[in-house]
Amino acid sequence: MQKIKTVLGTCAAMALTAGVAMAGPAEDKLILNEEIEMVTVTTAPDHMSDAMDTIYSGWHFRGVETRAMQSDDFDNPGMIAVEQAEDAWNTVDGSEGKSCASCHDGSDSMAGVKPVYPKWSEAAGEVRTLEHQINDCRENRMGAEKWKYTGGTMQGMVALIASVSRGMPVNVAIDGPAQSMWEQGKELYYTRTGQLELSCANCHEDNYGMMIRADHLSQGQINGFPVYRLKNTKLNSVHARFKGCVRDTRAETYKPGGQEFIALELYVTSRGNGLSVEGPSIRN
Amino acid sequence: MQFTRRDALAVGAGAALVAGLPIRAMAMGDEYIEAFTGGAEVGEGGITLTAPEIAENGNTVPIEVSAEGATEIMVLALGNPVPPVATFKFGPLAASQDAKTRIRLAKTQDVVAIAKMDDGTFAKASASIKVTIGGCGG
Amino acid sequence: MAKGVKPRVKVPKTAQAGGTITIKTLISHKMESGQRKDKEGNIIPRSIINRFTCDFNGQNVIDVTLEPAISTNPFIEFEATVPEAGDFAFTWYDDDGSVYEESKSIAIA
């Protein structure tokens, strides 16, 4: 077993050092719909200043065509899901005869919400993601069925709520009642998992900008979620992405929507404090 | 000169390329090209096919075809299980014979665009597109 | 009718008489290629948008034959001449016989 581990470890190390030639994020500026100037590069937040000086949106690590596709709402296929979620926003569902709009008016009233999630909920006494908050509304205010955490309907709604905050800086609170959850997330971020024994940091902090096989490693920022991936041509949730990464280290993964991933989402989001909300963004 | 195992492999691969692949690729494309041209000669020039040299993902590859004076442009992906991709027919109100779309490529391959010009001649352009695999999951 | 199909088009509201405009179209559609298999190993039948047309005041702008190699959510961009004020008609034809239509008016500036 030890031998196999070593071989796999060597493969991982080779993969991580193979493509130094194309290092570095692309120099480019993201202007949304020729209107909103997005912050895709900025100074790293204080809490991680010992790890890196500058943070980059994953947008900088994608090819020129993919970057262009995200700069126009018509070209961005993720906006189809946003339009469908807009219909859902205004549609009454559940036993209470309410839609989202019954309490919140237009979806643009959600501007400023995405930048601060995940967030401590005083009422619930826990840190919640936007998905949990949406399902709480559905169950307890609307009397409607919960949506599947990583499903298309849920992620469309998250994308709609994110879309009205595009251009606003990510700004999650990491102190106060959220602090212990944030610490847990930080610990997970630096914990090596799986047969490949890789932590989030091994790829996204130590080796961003390098090539992992044919892929350009980003800093693993999640300011662009939900993400429309060219690979599966649908919106992908933060937790599904985490699950994919943990699985790729050849580990048993945590459950989407569960405490571990909530903690990790809070921590990883905080590593992007200062970058613009981009969701729905486009990645490969 | 030493003849190493690596050289042998390289020669072998080269031979396979010469012997096998082009013939198969030609056969794949030819059938569709002939149906489009009716066997007429296909020239070069007068048509452009713009595509990324390296596609980030084969599922969504942006391409653009342009051929001034064309009535139709057919696009083939020679390495796909089914080569035809699309045929653009330009009507009287087309301001240019230019179109963009997004296509699927099963693997690294050549994409070919053939224009039928309004004088009845045909022109061809091709692009070699590398389709990459992902980092971990593939 | 395939589920969740929604056509979108982007056309400027005005143009110069005889001028050129760029039109972008996108329709949400899974474009099932007929090449994929389900979990049991059975081929998932092909189900695609196989044709797209754009006409202006009854005259054709573009007529596209689409094959399974067109990506999910087919995107097509092209240029049209606008001789006078009028209506663009966009039509998508689905393998299952459904026809999706959208129209946009344009004025002369």
C-alpha cells in the first residue's frame, strides 16, 4: 500500500510541476455588458496575507474565448438559468400561496445579499449558505417542498440572487459568531485528503498558475459561483465543486449541504473578500 | 547512430499516421464533401474558419466561418463519430456570409469548412483544434 | 415538446435604412446527440434542434442546418441587412416536431 501511495504521490507531484511554462494568470479586464467593471484582481485579505499578496478570480485562468463568453449576458449560457429562476421567483408555490416576490418584491431587491453569504443566522443559531436560506424560505414561509441542494432549480435561484450583486465585492464576516465555523473551514482547507494526499492549498495556494495536465490551476476562488461549466453545460454549485475536488484526491467526500462544506464554503469565500461577485460565471 | 526504443516507437507512430489516419479521415470527410460539391473541385482561399488552437473543453468550442460571396457554408468535424456539424445557407438579406456558433469536438482533430460560392465554385478552409483534458477528473 | 426550451434573441431596436446589424440567438436545449449512453448502457435517443431560420419581412436572412455536433443551448450569430422597418421572425425546428418561434421589430433610426 505504501508503495502505491508513493507512486500516486509522485504522479501528483509531476502533474503539479509539469507545465511551468504557461504560469501566471492572464492579464485582462472583465467588463460586464460594456458597463460594469468587475474587480477580478485585488489585494489579498488580511487573514491570508502570509499565504499570498494578490487574489485572482478564476476568470483569469481561463482561455480567451471563455473569458469573452462571460463578459456579455447574452453570450453567457448561465443567464438562461437566471431567466428561468426569474419566472420561479414570481411564481406562487406551496400551501401559503406565496412566491418569493410576495415578501421580497422584485429579484433586484436581493442586491447585496450574495456578497455576505455564507452568513451567521441569529434566528437559527448557525452559519447558513444561500441554498439553506432559500430552502428555509420555501419550507417555513411558503409551505413548499425543499429544492435539491445542488440541483438545477436551486442553482438557478442562487444564480439569480448572485446576478443582481455582480460587481459588488465579496464581503463575508469571519469573526463574531461565524468565527468557529470559519476556523473549521480553514482547517479543512489545509488538511490533506485521499490517496493523493492533497489539500486544497497544495493546488490552489502553492501551485496556482501552473498546469495540472492540460488545465490551468486557479486559486480556487468561488466568487463566480454558481458556475456554468463548458464541461457539463449546466450550473454547478460550490458544494458540487468541492465534492469533485475531494473525490479527485481519491477520498471519500463530504455531503453537499453538510456542515463540513458549509465551513469550507465560508472559509474559501473569505479568501475572495474584495473580488466582485461574478455568478453565474463561465469556467471549463 | 543508436536506434533506441523511443525512436522505434516514434517511427512506428509516424508509419501509423501515414498508413492509417489520413486515409480514414479522408474517407470520413470525403463522403460528405462529395454530397455537398457534387464531386466538383474544391479550391483554397476566399474562406476563413476561425477557431481556438486549443479548446478548453470539447463540449463548447466557439467557431466562426466567413466566405464573401458564398451561398452556403458547410462545416465538418472530421474526428467526430458523425462529421457533419452545420450548414449555413445565406439568404438575400444576409449582410455578410459570416456566422458564429459553438460546437462539440470529441477529440483533437481537424475541422473543415467548405463554401459554395455564387459562381458555383467551392473553397475550403481547415483548422486543427486541440481538445484538452481536465486537470484531475478529466 | 422538449422540457425547458426557451428561445432568446438579441436584435438592436433601430438601424439605418440599408444598414447592417448583428443578431445573436440562443435557445435553451439539451441537444442530445444520440451518441451517449444511460446508466444501463442503452443509447439515449437523439433529440436536437435540427434547423434554424431567420427571415425579415418575409425575406430570408439565414437558414441553418444543425447537427448533433452543435453544443447544448445552440448559439448562432450572424449579420443582417435592414432595408426598411419591419419584423424579424426566428424559427427553431425540434427533432420531436416542435417549432419554437420568436419575433423582434426594428425601426429605422
